Amino acid sequence: MIKINRQNILKAKIGPKNGMEPAVLRELCMAKQPLVAAVLRSAGKEGYGFLKLPDNAKLLKQIQTFAAAQKKYKWENILVLGIGGSALGVTAIKEALLGCFHDVFRKPRLLVLDNVDPVFITDAAERLDMKKTLFVVISKSGTTVEPMALFALAKEKMMKTAGKNWKKHFVFITDPRVGLLREIAGNEGIAAFEVPPNVGGRYSVLSSVGLLPAALAGLDAAGLLKGAKKMRGLIAKAKGEENPALLLAALQHYFDKEKKKPMTVVMPYCNELWRVADWYRQLLAESIGKNGHSGPTPLSALGATDQHSQVQLWNEGPDNKFFIFLRVISQAADLKIGKILPKPMDFLNGKTLGRILDASYKGTSESLAKNGRPNVTLEIPKTDAETVGALFMLFEFQVALLGLMYGVNAFNQPGVEHGKQITKKILSGR
Ligand code: PA5
């Protein structure tokens, strides 16, 4: 299971300016403990539906059955059309479980088109064989401009390419009752899965939004739910600072409010988990960034890559950040360097890349600690479906806790809706 190393928030490690005494940390977490029960009690209520997603065995079965039935079409491309919460989770799953180069070598490819940049879309349309493409159109509201525009283009293209068979190239994921996408599904008889109304877009990765594309790409959808369920169980049981969601939320809130650190950096030392950090950026930003609150503003980074772009700022720039590192204990593959390099780099001979990456992580977390900058590390056993599911549940629960700590509704997004309305006005001239 995922563990949190919290040495680098303690006074003994990072000094008196930002460091905490162990007793202060203990008391802080115990004081916030009742919020865990409050979140659990709300399971299933508006927004809190994400807590129940791991229990939906019936949906999992339906998804697996649908994915198995699609095999006969030998799709080369599973093309997701969605944006925000209807895209970022799929991308996170895809990169975590398939790696970053799978699009080049593997079929079916799982691709996410989450923008209306005409060059990006033209490129995809020209390069991919549409006859061998299944479009998964995801929009909870069924009325978001970007995915609906892409759906319109895809429908037109497929009507030309596949004639009366165009419908078999589409599956929708949307609200069970409202929205244009649901209406089209009903009118045209297109297969459609549901985003439960009590689950917000950015909390929907463990619903059909994440599970269906995963299953269509041959990934372990059941494992995602299993990991999430285990994590939910752990969060429900563990007390005080042993509770990972509570610990993360309490620290983030404390460092923002008490130590003026309104920014949170999430930095996996693992390419496969980089998009989980992007997914988290939306989750935190849209859930807590409201009512004029100062933070936390999320930043995502990749280790070791961003050591060579951002760490200077983090170490010596404004002391306004709290850091969450993700460290994978057992990487799926490794490579050893032979006796190749001469002095002064001969110390690399015989080392594995895994060891070098880990040394880079230690170098960064320790240098931040020495500069008094608080950081914690999520120690992740390996990147499989269970751990990815567990990470989703951990962060969703943590953000729900933050909602209570900041006193904001963590499940609405009026700022996003405002922009959506203005976009529609501009385009419709009304
Ligand atoms: O979290 C949210 O609610 C938003 O970011 C949505 O996911 C995003 O705006 C896309 O909305 P929809 O799924 O309705 O197309």
C-alpha cells in the first residue's frame, strides 16, 4: 500500500521557520479526524458519489461485456473525445498503465483528443484510419462546446466513411437523463454509458469515464476499482497521521494557512505517473480554488526532468510552496550501465537508471529540506492498476477533506461554467 514519508516537514529536518514538532503534527491530524467521518457519512450525496464508485460491480461487468463484444471489430484506435474531467483521468490511466510510447507501437491505441486546436485535430484525422476507429464521446453535461464540436466532425466523417454503419463507431458516456448527447444516443440508438449525477466531472475517473476506455484498451479496469476500494477502506480505518488522505489534507491546509504556502507542487519521479499529477492539478484547482481563497494553487512537475527547469526557483525563490513527491519503489523495468564512462563520470558505471532516478529524487527532496522547504513523499510500491486506482481515491478523498477545511463546495465549478456560457454566447451570437 502507498505510504507517506513525512520526515521533511519536521523541525528536526527543515528547521524552525517551517518545521513542525511531531506532537504538533499529531494534534493537527487528530483535531481534523472528525472530518473523515463527515466525508464518509456523505457518501452518495451530491458530489460525494465518487466514494461509492468502487462498489459498482454491475457496471464493471457491463463495461467488460461491452469491451469484449467490441473485439470483433479489431479497432486500431480508441479515440476519446472529451475535455477536463472527461479527459484527464483517461490520459492518466493510459500513461500509467500503457507507458508513454504505446501510441506508436500498440493496437488498439488509446488516444485522447481534448482540444479543438484545428492543427491537432487535422493531424489526427489525416493520420488515423477512421474505418478502424471507435469514438468514445465523453461529456457529463452533454453540452460542452469542445467535445460536441469534435463529435459533429467525427459523425460527418464517419457518415461519409462508413455510410449507414456510422453508429457502430460511437459510444457515449454522459448523464443518464439530460443533455444533448443523451438525446442523440436515444434518437440514434447509440450505445451510451452513464456518469452518475452525484459524481462531478473531475471525480469521475472511476466511473465509466475512466473504466470504459481502459477496458476497451485491454487494461485492468477491475484492478483500478480494487485499488480504490482498498484505499477507501484504509482511509476509513486509519487514525490521525496514519491516515494518508487526512495527513495530506491537514498538511496542505496547515502550510497554506499557517506558513503562507499557497502553492502545492506534485512531482512524480516516474514518467508513467506524470499525467496523474496533471489530473490532480484539475481536481485541486477546480475543487478548492473558489470564493477568493488564496490557495492551494497546484503545479505539476516531472522528476528528474524538472529538476533542470524549476528546482532553482523552488530552492531559492519565494518560500511559498508545499511539495508532494511520488516515488515508485519497484519500477517495472530497469537498465544497468556497463563499464563505459571514464573519469570523472565513472561513478555511473554499474549503476542502474532506477538508482540514478532515485538518487535524483533524494537530491531534490534533501536539498529542499536543507533550504527549509517542506515536502512529503508518497512511496508507491509499483505502477499497476491497483496502485493507480488507490491514488485516485486517495487524492479525491483528500480534496473532499480540503473542501471541508476551507469551507468551500468542492464539487461545483461556477468559474468553469461562467467561461463555458460566454464561449457559447460568442459562438451563437445570442
Ligand atoms: O470537473 C468538471 O466538472 C469540469 O472540468 C468538466 O469535467 C469539464 O468542463 C467537461 O465537462 P463535461 O464532461 O460536461 O463535458
